[in-house]
Amino acid sequence: MRSFEELVAEAESADVTGWGFQWLEGRATEERPPWGFARLLADRLANAQSALDIDTGGGEVVAEASTLPPTMVVTEGWPPNAARARGLLGPRGVQVVETADGSLPFPDHSFELVTARHPVRPNWAEICRVLQPGGRYFAQHVGPASAFELIEYFLGPLPVERQGRDPAREVAEAQHHGLEVESLQRARCRMEFHDIGAVVWILRKCVWWVPDFSVSRYEKQLRELDAQLRGGEPFVAHSSRHLIDARLRTGLG
């Protein structure tokens, strides 16, 4: 294995835009939820006339769909990701809209389908407003305490934060604003990190995990973890996901 300094330097210089994780191949693994979101999303998009994908990242998940609706729009709040999405989806006629505050700058009842893979913070009032009556919301959300083994390795115990992203609370909020949640599935998936470069890269990409992360600030913890990984013991964490399938109640939105 290359030195700590070499692995860290490589991870610090690597591209972290978009929502692809190919850079981690051979360095880290993550089990996938059993439902196969990308495949299910592709099926939904192929049968819709208009759709909005929220917090699309670089557009990678939408791009996996072979058939898109005649009206396909995506939103993204981080300009480098939005630029990547334009390059990936623009040639297919997809409109990429940059949003900064979670609002959805579209007229009422604009879309038959609203989707998301790991939305930052679902704005249920806005989602219901832009959905057509009887339209559907279909999304995979990050669940509670996702990757917290890694996050708390650096930040220490976070008991209050562990309670966030509760699927039952999200369902209640969605239904309060007019959605009828017809299905909720949950999964907890094993993650393994095999070299320190993978840890540095993922913390650069998912900046909300350890908001003050830098190699210099957390060098002591990184070197201790590097020693563990060099001994052949991967760092194990668990991602948390839930799948929401909901319909806007007729007469609302």
C-alpha cells in the first residue's frame, strides 16, 4: 500500500463533483438497498409525460433511464453539479434549474411525477404545489444515523443528530401537506473503507458529514485510522435508506 501522504494527496486532488462514486472502486464498498432505485426510477420516467427530479447532483441517476418524459426538468443547488448535469442531460432535452433554498420555481401543477435520490431536505409544501392532482412523489431518502460510525469517529457522539431524517416523521409531514404515502421501505446497508484515501475523498464529497473536515485538522485521527486499515481491518459503517412512494390526494396541491 502506498504511503499515508501519497494516498491523502491523491484523494485531496481528485474530482468530487457530481453524484458518481466510481473513484472509490477498489477502495470502499457499500451494499445497495434491495429495491434497486435506479431501475425503478427508469420505469417511472418511461411512463410519465412530465417529471421533476430534485437535487439531481450531476444528473447521473436520471441519465441511467433510457427513456425520459417529453417534459423533463431537474434541480440542483451546487453550481459545479448543475454544470455537470447540463453536460450530461442537456443533449437529451432536459432542463437544468439551479435552486438555492429548496424552493421549486415552477407554476402550480406542473408535473405528473416528482422524484429524488437523496434530497437534501424535502420541501413537502413545494412538492405538493408543483404536482398535478393525483401525481406521484417517488424517492429514495437518506435515513437516520447514516454513516454515523464514520462521522462520530471524527466528531464524537451525536445523540441528537442521530434522531434526524426519521422516516416516520417524514411520512407524517408528507401526509400533512397532502400526499398519501402508499409504500415505505427501509434498508440499512454495510459500508467498508479499505484505505485512508477513500475516507478523505468521501468526507470531501459529503461535506455535511464532518462540516469542518480538513486533513490538517483531523490528521491524528486519520493516521490512527490509516494504521488500522494497513493492518487489514476495514472501517465498517452503515448507510440508512428509505424508499417513499406517494400520491397527491385528488383536490389538493
